[in-house]
Amino acid sequence: MKVEILRLFILMWSIVFGVYYCVGTHGIFAIHGLQQMNKQLQLEIEVLTGRVTHLKESIDSWERESFLKEQLAREQLQLAYPGDTVYYL
């Protein structure tokens, strides 16, 4: 009788441990989901790092070339020097 109770207890403990090991808060499924999220975030970091690099290059070219400033002022802000004639197409 005691042996059967002990076997039943070990069986129940094994089932509870197995379920918790698979679907618990720190189980295999949770770890797998976190690994997938980590991969996705790493890709997003790479994309954002590329955008930051591109923006830094744009800022550098903006600071080096005064033509870009004038082009921006004329095309996007629709500014002109005094005495210039502006034609809209």
C-alpha cells in the first residue's frame, strides 16, 4: 500500500513538473517565445542602426555643402533671394 502511494506521488509529481517545465512561466515554450522576440528585436536594431548611419551622413553632407541648404530653401520652403523671379510649374 505504501509503495503504491509512493509510486502515485512520484507519478503525480512527474506530471506536474513536466507540465510546468513545458508551459510554466520559465518553461520551454516561454523561452522559445523570448528567443524569437530577441531575434526580431536584433533585426529591428540593425535596421535602425542603418537609418541612424544614413541620417548622420545626411547631416554631414548638409554641413559640408551650402548648395544643399540653398536647394532646400528654394524647393521646399519656397524662398528666394530679393530680386529673384520665381516661376511655378
